[in-house]
Amino acid sequence: MIKSAFVVAAAAALSLNSAQASGWDSVHKYVKRTGNCSGGQEILASYYSSGARTASGHAFDANGNTAAARSWAKGTSLTVTNPHNGRTVTVVINDRGPYGTAYRVGARLDLALGAARRIGMRGAQYVCVM
């Protein structure tokens, strides 16, 4: 009995670690739309925590309520809600992004780490944008 519980726990841990290790290549296998964005647009978001300057010329603040996007003009304020817990933050677009693999797999909003933490994001996920 104890051995089977250990095997189940080990298998669960292995599957969780493989999901995290897969990264962007398998994001859509583990990250799904919720359908809980009444009146808003549900988009794939990521977050970033490093950088020197933003496209608007300001110093990057990893703890700020800012975001990078290509679909909205710099200076635009967006209300971003985590559909899993209902937490909301208002961010200002001050940079261009996401880039690279994140953009290729569908991420359209790159939140500063502080903004992502305020809504409870722990990785790439779908968020509601208004």
C-alpha cells in the first residue's frame, strides 16, 4: 500500500517536472483557454524580469505594473485578470514583445514580473484583457 502510494506520488512529480522542463515547445499541451473571460479577450501571456530599457525609453522596472505587447500602442492601459483566481492588475504598455519562441507559440502579452505576481501567474497562461 505504501509502495503504491509512493509510485503514484513519484509519477505525479515526474509528469510535473517534465511539463516544466518542456518549456515553450509544449506550452499548449499544458496551458489551455479557460473560457472565463466575460466581456474580455482571452490571450496567452508570459512574463519577463530582465532588461535595461524599454521601447518607450524608460528604465525597465521588473516590479512595475507594465507590459510589452505588439498589438497595443505604447501608453495603452490594460486591465489584466487571471481567470483562475479573479485577481486583476492594470498595466501600461511601455515595451514591444514578446519575441522569439514565446511569440511563435502565441504569447501576445509579456507582463513585468511584478504585475504577473500580483495576479498570481506562475508561468505562461491565458489571461483576460479589457
